[in-house]
Amino acid sequence: MDHAGYAALFLTESREHLRACNQALLAWEQDPAAVEPVDALFRAIHTIKGMAATMGHDAIARVAHSAENLLDALRTGRVTVTPGLLQLLFGAVDQLANGVEAAGAGTVPAAHDGELLAALDRAADGGAVGAATAEYAVHQILPAGRAVSVAIRADAQMRGGRAMLALRRAGSLGTVTALRPAAAAFEREDFDGRFTFRLESPAPNEEVVAALVSVGDIAAVTFEDAVPERAEPAARGRQIRVDLRRLDAMMKQVGELVVARNRLVDLAIRRGDPELEATAERIARLVGGLQSEVIQARMTPVGEVFDRFPRLVRDLGRDLGKQVRFEMEGEDIELDRAVLDEIGDPLLHLIRNAMDHGLETPEVRIAAGKAPQGRLLLSASRERNSVAIRVSDDGRGIDRSAILARARRDGMVDAGTDTLTDDQLLRVLARPGFSTARTVSGVSGRGVGVDVVATRVRALGGTLAIQTAEGKGTTFVVHVPLTLAIVRALLTSIGSERYAVPLAYVAETVEFDARSVTAVRDREALVVRDRAIPTVHLRDLVSMNDGTAPKYRPSVILEIGERRAALVVDALLGQQDIVVEPFDAPRGMPSFFGGATILADGAPALILDAAALL
């Protein structure tokens, strides 16, 4: 198991529990007869022990285990609390803090904690603890050597390559540890050329500087020779927990700033004042940076939602008598917290459906020539400005002929339809009350699963697609935007009316040429690079048939997964960051409007729902 993705979480939560330890010890010292501080201290240290053991930090776990044994002896009355014993526990907490910070720095060498462990074990057995215990209770376990900080010139070409060369040159002088950021970060475009490490080497500082500067483009090399007697919390990568309501309020304010910024830029261009334009441009950059930081602060790994499903799949497998190998991929892909909070229930329905309808029992799978254990995959991946979440199984697949017969009987498709495409199949499955189950069980069968998923995903501005092959399995694909509040949009117009199309679903724009128009299944289509793409005329959708359509019109090619459509408009007006304002649609409002926004000139515009258009 790869624990790297959980290192930051371990550091944050351990610090919280260590603060609780110190608070409990202080309260206990004030009232040695109190019971609550002992219980609180025991719970906190027990939690730290479990987390440290899971992450492979054995030195931390050993200290926590010995402290836990002593606390258990105190709780059961086998040992009586004394000032020396409290001092010993303070020392144990300090040692745990040092270990946690060293783990956060990227390495935990063998801690010199033998005396401390012996003292804790001796105290747990009722042995005497003297006041001198505090003298050896705290030990520094930071990595050895000097802390070295290197900064590469801002105008240097290939900063990552220079950083790797400098790191290798340092390695030729001694042992390099505690590298921050990790070497993999050197290859990223956002690497700023600054990194730190610890160097254990007999070479003097001057020799180290000369070796590093010799690689070229090194702006500065600084040292921190003195090692503090006690580990301080690392400043780099510190985290705090913030109430989501504060982030929601901040995002709303940033949204208002974006609207005001767009208005200011528009006014500056109209006035033609160079000084005003320069000021507006600077404010636009600042607001854009603030917007990016706030959005990034709300981003959360999808693993927080994925982690709730392994236990669910295990329990469902036992209840249904099925053997399942559950796998997850892409847990580190990040989504806006608001999207993540809403996506859990749709995924729950899809997984339950896969377990009940998709995967077969071992006996059925063996008879079909498959392995008795089925495979269920939950994965996430970035696709442009959206995230695709897939729920795949290698089960029986969906019998299209049976679904078609049922759909004909219920009047869901035309009687002349001889086969169901994936899109048609999904529309039938997503009809309220439709179910492929013959009986209602505690897992599914009431016809609400796919319907709920489609409705919730559409409410998020996302899409749902299906891919299935009988006897081979089924995959549901959920596309959701990275964030809901502020999106980049392409502005279009029909006559004097303007409409916004989220850029995440725009593949390209082409001219609508009548010579490239054909027909596919009695529907108009535009041929683009030998591919026929169905057309959607926005004038027809909004009922603007006043004969004022321009001769030459652009088409916006919308793309979601494998589906494409050409949205024909009168004109393209450019791109703009817009603040999505959801609204309760009045009666009769077409379903292809997904919200509204305020444009740079202060006028409102409707946002087109690409999924509904497709």
C-alpha cells in the first residue's frame, strides 16, 4: 500500500492529537484525582499509535505503546500518579511530537529512545520514577546534517534540470536526506526553482557552495547549521481545518469580485484611458489569482468519497453470495468540495446496481467460463476541465433485446426501433420506475437507481453515459465539472440575445457550411473531417425565427465522452469567466438552460446545459 498520499493527513491529525495530549496533561497536573484527562490522554495516544503503525513509523508507535501501557496501569489503579510520573508522560508526548515532525520532514532515523521506553515500562510495572527522568525523556530525532536551501535563477532555462544537477553535486559530497519538494516536483511546470535538503558531509560550507554554484544558474545557497534542541513544527505544508461554510462564503465573494472585475475591464476598454486600462488589468490579474487560490483551497481528493465503498462492497458481496475483487484508481484526483459532497450518493447507487444486476454468483460465472471472483472497478481521471468517474464491472452486461422489449411494451420507444444505442439504452434505464430486476430486494429493484444518478449528476452540470456488452460487463461514466461556482465559458449570440456555453464541453468551433450538411437517420448533420455530427440550431431552440439569421454562421462542437453535437449560433463573442447562478426554472422553461450569469456589461445571460443539448 502506498502511504505517500496520506502523509499530510497523518501530520495534520497527529498534531491535533498531540495538542489534545498536552491539554490533558496540563489539566491532570492541576487535578491529579481527575479521571477525564487520563481518558482523553489515553484516547489521543492510542490514536497516534494506530496511525503511526499504519504509516510504518515504528519508532513513534513504540513510544506510544509504552505510554499507553503506563496510562492503562494508572486507569486501573495499579500505579498511583506522582509528579515524576507526570513529567515522564510530558517527556513521552514531546518524543512523539519530535517523531511526528521528523516523519513530516520525510525521514525518521532510528530514535535514541531506549532510556525513555525503559522508564515508561518500569513505571507501568510500578517501579519508581525520579525527578531526573525529564533529563532523558526528550531526544531530537531530526535528520542529521546541515539544512541547505537552494534557489535557482528565475530566468533560468530548465530549472528542474538545474535542480537535479545541483542535487547530484551535493550527493557527491555526502548523504542527502529530507529533500523538499520531492524530486518528482522538479519536472512540473510550476516548479519555482527553490528546494531544501539536509546534507551530512565533512565538507565546509564554502566547498558546498562552490560545488552547487558550479552547475550554473544558482541564485543563492543558504545554510542552517544550528540544529534546535527541540523539533519545531514544519512551516512548509502546514494545514488547518476550516469550516466549509467559510469557504463557501469566500467563494461567493470571489464570484462577486469576478463579476465586478469583468465590468471594470469592459468599462476601461470603452473609456480608452491607458492609465485606467493598466489599473483594470492589474486588478484583473489579482482577482484571477485570488479566484485560483480559493478554488484550489476547496479542492479535495476523490479518495475521501471512494474510501467509504470497500466495506460496502464487502458486505454486499456476503449478502448476495458473490465473490468480488474491488479496485480503486485515481483517488488523488481532486474535485471541488461542493461537487464531492454531492457525488457520493450517485456512486453508491451505481455500485449497488453493479453488485446486484451486473456481477454474477460464482456458480453462474464458472458456467459462463469466467473466474468465480468478479471485478468491480471505481476510478477517476481528469479529462480537460472535468473529471470522469467510472464504475465498471465484468459481469453479465445488459441484455439490450430484453430492455428494448420492455421499453416497447411501456411505450418508451417507437415500435419500429430494432436496436438500442448506448444513449437510447441510458434514457430508457433512467426513466423513473424502470428496473431490470424481477423482484424487489434490499439492494435494488424499485427503479430509482439510474434515475437518481442521472438527476443528481445533471443537477451538478455533469453527464452520465453507459457502455455495455452482453456477457462482458458494464461501465457507467459520470462526468462532473471541477467546480460549480466559477467556470470559463464561450459567449454566443442569437440576434441581440447572448448565451454562455461552458468551455469544458467545447471541443472546437467551425463554420456552418451548407455544402457540408448531410442527413443521418433523417436528422441534419454537419460533416467535420469526414465525421457526421448532428446539428442543433440555437435559433430553433429559442424560437427566434424572424428571418434575421446571418448568411455565415459559426458552429460550436460540443463533446461529452463519445457524444458530439454541432450547436449553430449567429456569432461567437469570445471567452469569459462567469459566475454560475442556479435558479428555480419557471414553468415552461426549456431543460437545456442550466443557470444564469451576469456579463461584463451588467446584462444577464442564460447558460446552456451541454448535456441536455446532446
